[in-house]
Amino acid sequence: MNPIVWLFEKVIEIYSFLLLVYVILTVLINFGIVNSRQPIVAAVGEFLYRITEPLLAPIRRRLPNLGPIDISPVILLLGLQFLVVTERYLIRSF
């Protein structure tokens, strides 16, 4: 396997994992299970927000208002997986 392809897939895999952690942390904070005023929770939440928001914000702007439901992480995860599958297909076809 090409090292650049491997690196591309690993970066997407790590980003997808961080996105899932962000979604879980957001849900836990919203339901009051985790206190967002704790320094470690605030630091992790801020880091995850800064990492995920640049890709989530454009998706949110284009989606209709669904009230409290945010499906932008699902759309981003599907898009990332589409990139990986497309990249694998293109590499194998050449």
C-alpha cells in the first residue's frame, strides 16, 4: 500500500474518532452527566470543538433547521467514509 494513501486513511480514521468523541461529550454535557465547568472537561471540549467545528459549521449552514437535532456530524462521517471508499476504488483502478 502506498504510504500516502495509508496516511490519508489514518488521518480520516483519527478525525472520525475525534468527531465521535465530540458528539458523545456534547450529549453528556447536555444531559448534565458531565460538568463542563471542570477544567479537564472544558479543555477536552474546547480542543474537540476547535478540531471539528471548521468542517461542521459549513454543513450546519446548509442544513434546514431541525430544532435541537444536529445531524451535521452524521453527514460529515458519511462524507469522510465516502472519501475513503472513493480513494480506495481510484487507487485500485489505476
